[in-house]
Amino acid sequence: MHVVFLNTNQLKGGAAIAAHRYFNAYLKAGARATYAFVHSTEPGEHMVNLRHSFFMRRVVKYLLKYERKLTRQRKIPGEGYWSVSRWPRFYLRKIKRLKPDIINLHWINDDFLSVGEIARLGVPLVWTFHDLWAVTGGCHYPGDCKGFTTGCGNCPKLIIPGPHDWSRHLWRQKYEKWKHLDITIVCPSNWMAQMVKQSRLFGDKRIEVLPYSVEPEIFKPVDTRPVREKLNIKPRQKVLLFGAVNSLNDRRKGAWLLVDALKKLKGRVPPDDLVFLVFGAEESPTLSEVPFRVINLGFIHDKKELANYYAASTAYVLPSVEDNLPNTVLESLACGTPVVAFDIGGISDMVEHNQNGLLVERIDTDLLANALERLVKMPDSDYQVMRQAALAKIERDFSQQMVGEKQRALFESIMQKKVSL
């Protein structure tokens, strides 16, 4: 059985990192697989770059630019990512040359696959959802909108919403192309699975929950003294870490909420007792508002370096207002670092309140500030118990071996069904 994993990028972005981890876990389960993509970062075994010729790249780039122009004309600015994926990207022949028995779709937007091409892949599909684009009229995260449960329309993200607006048109295109797909949906979190079950498009399909994993040889507890000395952080100082891809500019990541919560700690935590680390961000005026020492680590491309920063931190803070199963939370827990986060999306699949971190019951910066204060002032004996619980959670529910074996069982069950028909 040959499973082909498809993702737009090889390693760039959270979805690509997660897809690569699924792929590696599956390989380590003794299975046969290929990871195919259109934008590569580094060479790798069992990996295929499907990159077009220069001329075809220009054609696809033009089509994508046109789709983005249509989006700018119709969507309210700042209302999150939106994909059209209407016109072909011309990768079908290359994918079929890989001779897959099953195709595992991941994040295939931008310049990879169109809606129509997905319908013509010709083998059983497993689609791992890293967001909800596949069931909406174009948005990747719908927020409070439930339009995807009825077929979209009256979209709050559009300049001119209406019963038959652009979101309805794009949703209808998906429905017509995909209604007879042989497809299984994989959701990394229970929250995502519940959302998909509510969707009109795929709510009646087989839906499985299969979480991400992390590389245990990289994300693990380490001696933190070298990192702290390098950053000139005193042994007694507490360290809060925050970061993500485009961490300060993506409003869904909630950076402004964290900054507000830190401002509320002024006078409650001595300024020399706390250090704030940020990664995945350029210099920003937002950081100057934090009343504690701020160290901007910039963009980190080396996983081992990132793991050292997790391990050297007292807590990783995730102020996201909407998220699936962020890699950063798993990476932090695997390094033995507790997490403080709003109880949204799939966060509670990873963070158990008062066990391996603290969950803030609603999006409120006063409550977030209280949770941060509680953690940085926590007695060391309680904190060490929380650290051990973080490691145990990863080993129990997110190990690479467990994820690989579950993938193998899923793919085998799909193949058995195909043979029996």
C-alpha cells in the first residue's frame, strides 16, 4: 500500500510542519509513503518536489494572483485568510505518476490544487484538516459564523453579504464537485471533529480524530543554563515565551491580548522578576508596551534552537482566540514546559487545567493576567509536578509511535473496504 501525502509547502508553516510529522510517524510505523509538495525547503528521503517548469509556474502564479484580486475586491480587509482555488494548477498528472493507492491531503491551498482537481485525483482520499477551508465558502477559520453548517451565504467576512453571495457561490462549487468523493476526514483535535460533523459538506463522511506528534529526539528537556546565560537571564527570573508564524500580525493568534495581560501585571510582579521572549516576529511597537524586559528572538528556523528556548522558559503562553491543535503547545509540553492558554478550539486536548498548565475559561485579559501571575508565583514543588505532567501528557497521547500506528490502521481499513467492494 502506497500512501502519498500532499501539502503545498514541505516545511514552511504550521500545517506543513504537522504534515511532515504525520508522514515521518507513518514511515516509522514501517509503511510505504511519499511526501509530495510544490515548495521545498530541504532534500529528504521519500520526498518529491512537484515543482513546475518556469513557464507553468508563471501561469499558475497569474491564476493565483487573479483569485487574490477577486478576494480583495469582495472581502473585508483583516478578516482572516481566504482561498478560492477555482482555476487549475496542473499538478494532477505528476501526482498520478506517483501511483498512490491512497492520497492524504493536508494544506493544499494557494498554488497547489484546485477544487476541481481534488475531485479528479481518482483514488480514495484522506483529508487531514489543519483548518476549516474545505467546508466553508472560502474562509479558513469562520469564527462565530455557522454558515458552513447550511451552505454559506450572508457571509460576515464579505463587503456585500447576501443569501447568494460569493461565499455561497464558492461553497456550491465545492458541493457539486465533491458530493460523491470517496473521502475520510482526519481531524487533529476533537474541536475540529465537532465542527466538521456540523458541516453540510462533509458532516456525513467518516471522521476520525488523530492528533499531531513531535520529534522526541529534538523536543525534550535539556539543561537550560547555557541558553539563559546566552540571553543574560538570571537563574531566579521567570520567563514567559510566546510565538508562532507571523505571531504579532495574525489577529487570530491574540498577541494584543497577551500584551494587555502583561501590562496588567505591572505592580503585581516586580519588573526584574519576569522576562518576555517572543519568536516568529519582526520588531514591533507592540512589544514596547510590555512593562518587562522583552527579548525578540526573531524567526527561528532551527528546531533544536527553538526547543532550547521552550525548555528555558517557565511557561509558553498561547493567547489565540481561534485555533486547532497548535504545534507550539505540543513542542512546549514535550520540553517539559507548562502552557497557559485560553480554553478555545483544540487546546483542551493538550492542556489539562491545573495539571500540565492553566486554561483560561474565556477570552478575558484580566483572567489571563491572573493565570500568568499564578504560574510565575507558583511554589517550585507544585511547578515541578506540572512539568512532569507535561512530559507524561505527550508520552501518553501524542507520541510519534502512537500516531504512526493509528495512521497505518486507518489507511489499512480504507484499503480493505476498497478491496471488498
